[in-house]
Amino acid sequence: MKDKFYLKIIKVPRKPINKSHKIEIFLFDTHIAGTAYVEGIEELAENLTINERLNFVREENNKYDLQAIKIQNSQGNKLGYVPQVDNVIFARLMDHGKVIFAKVRKIELRGKWYKIDIAVFLEEGGDIDENINS
């Protein structure tokens, strides 16, 4: 007689989610592209702080890159772009209403241009479904 095996699904209780609380989900480390072409980047870079939040703005009509994502500081000043090799998935998420942003990790002057390392995050909150993946 063959042995019978049974699969038992165990459901782990989840912590309640505060629907009004924003959740920051880390996605990726990268840097800001194109800083060498930004007018006034010296002053902008010198006024950035580590962990400062930077906003992403889609530029669907960008003639060089259809997935272009401009990076701005909290005052709306352009700092550069998400590198083209990294922007496809972020652009798709943003095009479907997701909030993507970055935090400054490191600022380094390399010759005549600023290398600004960033961490990219997905922001969730407000309309989170408590039963998702349960």
C-alpha cells in the first residue's frame, strides 16, 4: 500500500496594518545621472543632506528616453535623472499610480561633477488591503 501524504496549510496571523500609516519599501541603490548638465548643481549638491527625501517626476515626453524619471529636491529643483538602465520598472510603477522616491545616501565631488548616491523606495499607505497575500 502506498503512503499518503497530506499538505497542511498553516496560516500565520499578521499584525494589523494602520491604513493611514505610510510604509517605505526599499527597492534599489543607484545614483543620480546627468548631474554634470544641471545648472547650479554645485549649490544644490552642497545643500543636500544625507537621508533627504528626493521626489521622482515622470517625463513621458522626454525625447531621449520614454521612461525618463526626473529627480528633484523638496523645493522642486532638478538634480538629474534616474539612470536609463535602471528606470524601466520604476517608470511602469509610477505610470500605474505608485509613489516612488529616493533618499540621499552619499554625495561626492568627482573632478567637476557630483556623484550623488541614492536609495530608491516605493511608498505604500492609505489604501493598503489588510488581507493582501493572506
